[in-house]
Amino acid sequence: MTEPLSARLRASAVEVWEAQHHHPFVTGMGDGTLDVERFKVWLRQDWLFLIEYARMLALGAARAADLPTMTRFAGLTRAVLEDEMSLHRSYAAQFGISESELLAERMLPTTQGYTDFLVRTASQGDFAELVAALLPCMWGYSELGLRLAERGRPAETRYAAWIEMYASNDFAELAAWCRELTDRMDGADRGRMERAFATSSRYELAFWDMAWSGERWPG
């Protein structure tokens, strides 16, 4: 039996994905030792990421070939803008970050590069490339959440809440939907999908490193 396309893409970037699981930012969340200031960097940048992520999902709705897929992308766009960003506001408040601080935040180089890549792929690539670029965002976080949950929740309740969110059945279902959508693209240009998937995967890893290393713009 032929291996699903999503599994083949995952295998092609296995080293990058495993590096995420072993990154000190991720392991620090898992055991509760992550410095809060580093997490605040991630949280502020993820807020900015979500705005552009919603643009990508909206483009997915516009470019989908069938009504069910269009409806799902439209629903996800609304969920990010209304639900997930609202959760980010309340979650940020737990770390002492006000909404005005979120609104005044400036993208760091990795956030800028990643979101530019996603929106450009969604608008200028073909639909299969859009889906391949999206997959590491959804599947990757689900996998991280589930693996961290298997090790037990940390005493730091705010990190435990992060793990709970991404280890949830709802998020696992979302990742499964994205894998199934990817598998339906099996007749598309495999090389272009692999490149889009690999680039998103590398940016996912770079996003953790950005928050861990204290990345800044030069000058």
C-alpha cells in the first residue's frame, strides 16, 4: 500500500521535526523550567503571526476548488481572528502583557520571513503548495502538544495550559483534516510541495530559536 503523501512529506523533514521536539524552548515548556521572558517573546510574536496566518487561511478559502474545503478554510479564518486571538489576549494578560503592548509589537526577522513566505505561497503558488506550507503549522503543534502531554504536565500552570491546548482532541482533529487535505493533493507537483513543506518546517524550528536566542533586528 502506498504511503500517504502527508507521511512522505513528514519523513522528508524528519530531522527538522525531531529538532523541534528537542529544542530547549520546547523541553523547557514541558518541564516548566523555561524562562518566562523567553516565553513572552514567543507569545508576542505568535500574536503577530496569527494575523498573517489568518490571511493565509482566507486565501485558502478563496482558492479552494470545492465548497466543503472553502467552508472549512473560511471557518478557520474566522476562528483565528475571533477565537484564537481572543485567547491570546487573555493568555498574554496572565504573563503581564497588555493588549496595547501586543498591538505595538514589531515583527522580528524570523516572524517576518515566515509570514511573508506563507502569504506569498498562498497567493502566488498553487493550492497544493498552500496546503503543504500549512501542514507543519497544524500537524507540528499537535504533535508537540501530544508528546509533551505524554510526559506529564509541568507545575507551571501557564505552560501546562499551552500543552493542554495543543494536545486537545480538537487540535488533533484539525491536524488530521490538514493531513487528509494534503493526501488529496497527490497528483500535484511533488517537488514544489516538498519545498513548501520543508520551508515551513524550518521556519517552525526557527520560530522557537528566535524566542530562545533573543533575536533582534540589526542596528
